[in-house]
Amino acid sequence: MRYFLELSYNGTPYHGWQRQPNAITVQEVLEDSLSTLLRIKTEIAGAGRTDTGVHAKQIMAHFDHDHELETDQLRYKLNAILPAEISIQRVAIVKDEAHARFDAISRSYEYHVALEKDPFAIKSSYYLKKSLDVDLMNEAAKLLLNYTNFKCFSKSKTDVKTYNCTITEAHWISNEGGLVFKISANRFLRNMVRAIVGTLLEIGEHKLKKEDLIRIIKSEDRSQAGYSVPAHGLYLVNILYPKTIYK
């Protein structure tokens, strides 16, 4: 039987999601905990691969087990042995062919920027000591919805077959002491959100013009885009699936 795990984690102590030979990751910790509880080696597949230091308010993963499990009990036991930085919100039985990564129809991220010094937000937002033209940043963000090829924002060495993504939401909102960039799409490239945010911040500082964003996208050249903002301000916040995958 196949199970979906809905979880969240603080990415500060981890070298990203994906298991690595010489670094601790979220996938490794979760697989080891599941294997301990189920008394059999258990591998999981995640909905995405967050980088070192990136957080997830919601991410999904799936695993297989031969027997029917009591989902609420499994959630309780997993939370009891997992470290404080990882929390399981839900365990659900899904159809055998359901896939946490390939069945996702939408993913949403947030990037948090602090405009005031806050010692309690050092590892949860990017502190920027500059004034920003937020209206101009929002005008530029709207332009992202007109394009699909985002090679210019992708990490150079990556094994993707296509750089096409359909962005459905991209805008900045103000919160107490700073800004939050919200973006949703059917898929994202590696480093894409952080590169988009860095480019929009340069537009907000008037280092780039709004129209420069169009030139950058059409160039398909990562060196033309802005800098990649630090990982600790980035959060994966929501993943949507068709309701038909659940039993």
C-alpha cells in the first residue's frame, strides 16, 4: 500500500531534502525514523528537492508498506522520535500509482525579506538594509506570468529536460517589519525562486529597470539575471494534488 506524508521542517540544520553520502538531510532522517518504526528498510520519495537551509511549511512524500497502517498512530509515533525541526501533519492512504512528485499540479513558495533588524529572524528571513520600490517590484513580477522559459533563473549545471514552467502567481506583500514574495507554478527549476527574488530586488533598488526583466528572460542566460538571495529566507508553503489520488 502507498502512503502520503504531509510534513513541515525547519531547514537550518539540514543540507537540503535529498539524501547525501556525507551530510545530514531531511530525507535521511525521515527514512531512518520510518525504518525504525516499521522494522523494515523504508525509502521515501519527496515532492521536491529543497536546497541547504531552505524551509518547508508543507511538503509531501510517499512510501510503500505491505500492510495497512493506522495512520493517526503512525503520525503520533513518528513525531515522537523525529527531531524538533521536523513535524508530520498527516498520514494518508493513496492509490498505489500516486506519486508525491509527479502528481503535484501546483507548488507555492514564499521568500521573506526583513527590512528592520530583528535578532529573532536571523535564520528565517533575509535582512536587507536598503529602501525598495515595492510597486515597481510588483509591476516587474507581473511580467513573469507572460513567459514560460526560465532558463535564465536556473542553476547552470542541472539535468532537467525542459526549462518551461507555468507561473500562476507572483507578487510582493508587506508584513510586519518586511516583505514577503509569493510565487506559484506547476513546477520550479533549481535555484529559480532565489534568482527571481534577487533580480526583483535589484529592480526595487533601481539597479535594473522593469523592462530589463524581459531582456533577461529572453537571453536564457543565468549570468544576465540578478544574484541568488540566501536560502534561509525561502519557504515551500503549499503543494496541490488532484483529489482523485486519495483512497
